[in-house]
Amino acid sequence: MEYDFCVMRKELKLRNYSEKTVKAYLYHNMKFLEWSNKSLREVNQKDLENYLLYKSSLDAHSRHLITASLRFYYCEILKRRFRWVYPKREKHLPLVLSKEEILRMIDVTNNLKHKLMIELLYSSGLRVSELVKVKNEDINVEEKIIMIREGKGRKDRLVILSEKFLQDYKKFNQNNKYLFYSERDCKKDVSIRTVQKIIKNAAKKACVRNVYCHALRASFATHLLENNTDIYSIQKLLGHSSVKTTQGYIRTKTDFLKKIKSPLDC
């Protein structure tokens, strides 16, 4: 059975949704229709409820994405008046590494390209999806800044670069288009999955548990806050549209609280 989602694809593009989100919305709508074995006109409220119940074993993030995908098509495109209940998202504090743990990961990594990945994820707070798209022309060595082009929400922003990263960067091959090019084709960027494996391997060698790329970004934000950087500057560096999103990234350590006495106890 074939499904025509051309109108939805066009509308998602017009609203500036990322290509990743467009593919996800199309995929989940196709899977729903395959499951229901019905035409678009036959689909009713009960079908949607039963499908979401069928998917209830998935995590809240996945169920939220499925609900948003179906709602966009049936409400925004087809103008059907269905009721929607979004699953509550579980809130987890992000994993934050100590600076010592991150330095250990860098020190045990001998491959210069892999070392630069770890340094850039942590020292500039990039998303892994932004890291793989960095081009050599985006790096300004003299100004010590990097231009992140079309980050989340397709927004450009400037981010700081560390001296340590720049020292290692100067030793690296800068003749290719992408800073982190694919080993199979130097004209293409490396895959996100490859970067994730590299970070996992570095953490394992450094005896640091359960590390993922996003933990380096959360560590960047938390360590800046602990060094008295104001949260609105951190918000801009991370590329968040709301400071509330930034607050959700930051897991402030409480060691300093132990050194402070309540005025009632003084």
C-alpha cells in the first residue's frame, strides 16, 4: 500500500522543520496506516487511541514523537477534529562529568581526529549533530570562535573555541571540506553513529562509565555556571531559545553548599 504525504512534507518544509523531523513524521504516519490497514477517510478516533495504546511500551519521548506526528497530519493537514493526549515526558537530570574525567578521556585518546571531537564537544558545548557538520572554513583561529550553521531550529550562532583545541587543530589536516570527514569519502561528513562510538570507546579506556555525547555538552554548561558565567550567556552559547531549556541542562554540584553555614547556626 502506498501513501501520498507530499502535502505534509511541503507544509513541514514551509514551517522550517528539520529534515530529521520531516522524515520522522512521515515514517510514523506511514507505520500507523500500515498498522490500521485503513484508508485515510476510514481512520477514526478509536484507531488512533488503539495505536497509541499499542505503542505504550515505548519510552515517553518516542510516544510523544508519534503523537506529534499523527496530530500534525490529521489536524494540521487533514483538519480532522480528533482529541489528543500527550504522554508526560520523564525528566532526568543530565549526566555531568568532572573536568578530571573529561581530561582523562582526552589523554587516553591517541587518534588526533578523535581527540579533537572530544575537545570540541566539551570545550564548545556542541550538539553531536552540529559537530559532524563543522567545516574548516567555519573555524576562526585568530578570533577563537566557530560559526555553527543551521543548528537546532536552523539557527546560526557563534561559539567559543578553547586554546587547547586550537593547539591540536593546528596539527590536523585542514585540507578537507569537513573538519571531521568520513574515512570512506573525505568529501562527506562523518556519521553521528561513528562519533558516538568514538566517545563511548574513549570513556571506556578512561574508566568513565555511561558516557554519551550529550553528557559533554551538559558538562560544558554546568562547568561554566560553576565558574560564575551567567546563565543567559550560557543560553546563547548552547543555542537555546529559552533559558528554561538551559536550566534543564545544568546539574549544579552541591559541594560548595557544605562549606556554607546557615546564619541561624552562626
